[in-house]
Amino acid sequence: MTAFSDRLLDAGDDIWAAQKEHPFVRELAAGTLDEAAFRHWVTQDYRYLLDYARVFAVAGTKAGDETSMTRLLDVAHSVVDYELDLHREFAEGYGLTPADLEATEKAPTCVAYTNFLLRTAHEGSFAETAAAIYPCGQGYLDVAEQMAALADGEHRYTPFIEKYTSEPFRESVSWMRELVDRCAAENPGERDAMREAFLTSARLEYRFWEMAYTQETWEVPA
């Protein structure tokens, strides 16, 4: 029997394919990505991760068992304690300070994505939230594996690829898959809502690459 997480990935197959073929992804893999585009990704993802941690924390308060609650709150802490530090390291290499990261204004796509996740966490069910956070983890792993396959030797973006193909990251994604499958098994009536939450996040994942590549801002054309 096909796992529900795999059924979600099948439903989002076209989105996954588009992510892997996005010029941000292909150029990062080749080491030719414009530094300005990568800086835009770093600053926006830093702001995204602050809210991503909040989503895990809210989900932890809704978990029905102690193990899930502990893991979700641990992830929230890990994002703030470890992953944001990694972004500060990335940023330092491009002349950005922690103050620059903290002062960054979210681009429209970042606002849309984080608002969707937070609203789902606060107003949706635990199962919907599990499905909504899954595309970020699985998407980055799959895209980074694509980058690793395309890359020809080491270059300035190699640490990005290594981080998102590391064993700790793989283990985290595996746990997220298991959480989605368990939620679907325990809440069969919520599977349609889970699917919609998953697909919305997946579409926003794709838009996040586009946002970084085009260096999207709030500027209104004259």
C-alpha cells in the first residue's frame, strides 16, 4: 500500500519537477548563481525560518502525545539555535551582518508563505499543519540531491548542498514523513485538507526559489 506521504509527492510531482529545473537551483549547482540572488535567499530564508520555528512550536502545543510534542519543540529550538546560525555564516561570507538579517523586510512571497504556515498552525488541525510543513523539508532534500548530482566539483555554494543532503537533515525529513503518514492514518477524514495544505506549501516553495532568483521586493513599477 502506498504511503500517504508518497501520494502527496505524486500529487505535487509537477511542482517538484519545476523546482528541480528552476534556474536558481541549476545555477547554484553549477556554482554560477549570481551572488545577489543568493544573498536575497539568505536574508529571506532567515526571516522565513523564524516563523517556521514558531509553526513547530505551535504544532508542539497541539500534539496529542508526548513524543511528538517533544520532537516538535526540539525542532523549533534547533531551527533557532542551529539553522539560523548557519544562515548567519552564509551571510557573513557575503558581507551581511546579523543586524542586516534581522532588519530585512520580508518580500511578498515570504510574507505569503509564512502567513499561510502560521495561519494553518493556529487555525488548522494538527494533521493539516504536519502536511503544511512537510514540503519544506522534503523539497530541500530533493532539490539538494538534484544539485549534488549536477555539481561538478566544489565551489562557493557547496556548503549549501552539503547541509541539505547531510544525514541529520535526512533523518529530520524522514521523521516528518512518518508524522504525515501517522496523521493520515489516524485522521482519514482530514486527508483532503492535508493534501491541500501540502500543495499550497509546495507551490510556495517553488515561488520562494523564484522570489530569490528575481530578487523580489515590494517596489511598484512607475
